Amino acid sequence: MKIKKMKFTKEAAHDISGKWYGKNWPVVYILNNRKEAYVGETISATNRLRQHLENAQRTELTEVNIISHDKFHKSAVLDIESKLIEYMSADDKYKLQNSNSGMRNHDYYQKEIYDKMFQKIWSELKRNEIVKNDLDVLMNSDLFKYTPYKRLTEEQYSVVYEMVLDMVVSIEIGQSTTTVINGEAGTGKTVMAMYLMKLFADDKVFEFLEKEDYAGKFIDRFEKTRQIIKDYKIALVVPMTSLRKTLKEVAKNIKGLQASMVIGPSDVVKDDYDISIVDESHRLARRVGLPNYGSHDKVNRSLGIDIESSQLEWILLRSKHQIFFYDNAQSVRPGDVLPQDFQELKKDHNYISYSIISQLRVMGGNDYINYIKKIFEQTQDHKIESFGDYEFMLFENISDMKFYIHEKEEMHGLSRMLAGYAWKWVTKKKKNKEIDPDLYDIVIQDEKFKWNSTNSGWVNSKNAIHEVGSIHTIQGYDLNYAGIIIGEDLKYDTKIKSFTSDKADYYDRNGKVTITDPKQLLNYIINIYQVLLTRSIKGTFIYVVDDGLRDYLSQFIKLYDANGNHS
């Protein structure tokens, strides 16, 4: 493997025509100046460089690095190209001039060999100061996790293609569209949302469609629609403050995107949007349990709609086309829009829905996700199952779990303690009031913990490893390892053999307001724990306060053995 660095000039394009890799051999290349870069692949480096020299945007770039290997083939260079784009967008040394249209993950013969080769390529690029961070550092970064340059799976790519095609057809005939993409935790909904925002912002919709259009039916048919989409105003709407802040930071670092394109539901009413892409749409609020009814009511009055209208209705009124990423099982408060609100969309709009099911976050895959569901549905056989290399353990001592999480943090990073809202938040910051530093929120056995000290960006905050995160700081994020504390808000009654909950043991005021049916509260609490139990990529550990629930779970989850016999 060689990386040849040279000036990006006509002379360089001519000179490499005499090299063995210059005319008829697959290579990957990086064009760059001090601020921007472009990554590509070709089977004729000399011709491709000449073409780039005719492109006004590319001529701003001054250097070229050609990556060659005598075992390269077309599938390998396509894969290496897309990986370089994905990782370099997170590395943030350069803003990439690439679009993301057509980026998808695919398998091919001896792919594992080229995966190892990519690591060597990256190391050489770092040595040559073309990139600045190690791969393992990037993999834990928000820019990598949420980059719009993520390679889509075949399932995701197919849904995006069909959805965009349907939208283009509807635009051509003057119709608005409402699309709902259903997907459970870890199916990559946020990645798809970011991908779509970049696709539309770069005006690459037709380039994307035409890559799959071997019959050429898009060449002339939608010329009017091409011009319409070119001027579209796009927003990514994110209900949760913490995730919204993270995605703003990602957008700010991507060429063609701006932080201002990532907005909250209340910002939608300030403008008219052509396309609203709504992530975590199950967390859109209705007029229940709000911290500020006045601002919600003010929006409804300004729109001339019923005072009880929800944020879902705001988005429908203020955009021509809506794309909702939705998972009913991740609704965790009575103030969240109801499933029937989304069912109603089918009646009044040009509605279409899709489903994505492949598990991309958890190494335990769909088997682990379904296992968790069955445990809470009480339909799982009474036997302990394992999920390959995914670590899944029940702890009887909170100190052991804390130690284990800290150990994982040192080894892998992004390892956090999380809990249900079963303790008062006594350390919450209040205006002009000092908090006693010796005050703690959660006391279990000999351990004392404080709730997350920030609601925004807690996962990556400096003190996160020493704190416990709530559902409101973690929903939408990935971790490497999670230690889940199940408090007394969820119990298991061994006499009636059923889960139980009590309002008195659940301290999220906005999470239980208006609830009169104990079953409804129990459903929300179970949803919360299912969300917490599906946050981590490599392993999930659990400590349970209630004896009955611990006994129940021990039928399905292996117990941690402090002597090391847990593996």
C-alpha cells in the first residue's frame, strides 16, 4: 500500500499516467487544501484528476494524495472511499466537499482483509498529517455517530430511496406529503434524519435517484421538480434539548449544513418550511404536563388553532412535507403525542409509512432487543440466554457495578450509569441558591450518586462518569456500556406475578401529571427502562433495588460473580 502526495496540477495528472496505478487500476484519492477536502475513487486516476481540474469547486484544492495497492479492486476502493468520507467528516480537520448521495454499506469477497487494510491506510494518513485523530477516538465522537456521511444499510438505503421517490412524484403533481418511518431503538433513525437533511441541503436528490435509475426515467421527467427542490427550506426538528444541541454541533461542522437548520418544535412556527424532518417524533409534546403552558398556548393562538393542539399539529401546519421518525415504545411521558395522533395522519394527508427493523446499535442485535421486550411482556422462557460478545449481567452489589462501569470507561470510553426517575433531584441547580456539595440524590448501600449536573450534552460532559443520567439526558444517544439502576418505581409482586408501580416512588413530576390509571403509569415506566436497556453498543449491566424484581430478572440474566466467574 502506497500513498503518493503531489500538487494538484495538470502536470501531476499527466505524470501519474505513466505509473502502474495511473490509467487502468482502481485507486482512492484525497484532494485537499488547508480547510477543505474531497475524497474519491476511480479506475483512471489521470483522467479523473483532469476532470476535477475542470470543476471550479475542486480547483480551490491544492494537493492530491493517491492511495494505491496491487490488490485493490472496485468493491474494495468503493468501501475504502466511503469509510474515508465517514471518518474524515468526524475527524474535522477538513470540511468535505463530497455529497452523501449513494453512500451505503455493502459486503464483498474478503472484506475483512480490506477492513484491516483501512486501519493501516488511516495510520499512514495520520503519520502524514492528512488526518489528526485515531479511529477509536473518532468512533466515540458525536460527529462520527451522527455524521450525515454515514454509510446506510441496504434496508435504510431502500427506505430513503422509495421515500424520496414518492416525495418527488408528489411534488411534481403539487401534493404535500406526510411520511412516517417506524423504527425501534438502535435502528439508525437519527442517522437517516441527518442523511436526508444533507441530501436535500446539497440539492443531490436527483443524483441520488439517478444512481439507481438504470432506465433513465428521471433524466427529463422531473425537470420542473428539480428547480422547485433546489430552493427548498429544510429543518431538522428535534424535541429533546440535549440531542438537539448535539446535532446542532454536528451540522455546524458539515459543509452545506448550518446549526440553525436544527431546531426545536416551537421554532417551526417562526417560518414556513418546505421539508420538516422530525427525529424522535414520539417525544413531540401535547398540552399535558408542560412546564410552561403560556408559551404553548401563545403558539396555538398565533396559528389560529384549538388551544389543545399539539406540536405535531404545528409541524403539519408549517411545512409542505413532513418526515417523522417514530417509535411508540419510546414515549416516556403522558405529555408525549399519543399513538392515535399518528394514526389520525392516515386520514387527512397524503400519507405513507415505512419500517426499519435491523438493529445497528446493540452488538446483541435484534435477539437482545426482543429478549428485553419478552422479559417485560412476561413471555420469555425461564432460561438465561447469551448474545455473542455482548455483555449482559445482573449485579447484587451496586459498588461492583460502579467499579465495572469505571473500568469500562477507562478501556473503551462512553460508559455511563443511568437510572429511572425513582429518586428526588435534590441537587438540581436553582437560581441564586448554592447547593450543598455534600448533598446526594441517590443513596444505595454504601454508594452515593448525584443526578446529571447538566441536561445538555451530559453524555460527553467532563463529570458524567461520576454522575447518573436520567432518561431525558440519554434518549437518542449511544453508549459503549451502560449500568442501569432500576429503582423502586418498578417492582415485581411475586404473589400476583406481575410488575407494579406507585406514583409515590416516581419523581418525574411532568412524567406522572394527569395520570390516574396505574396501568398507564406502569406502561410509561416500563418504556423508560426499555429505552435505558437499549442504549449501549457493547454491554448492559443492571442493579435492581426491589428484591422481587431482582429475583424475577435473575431467571433471565446471569449474575455478576465478584470472583470473576461471570464471563
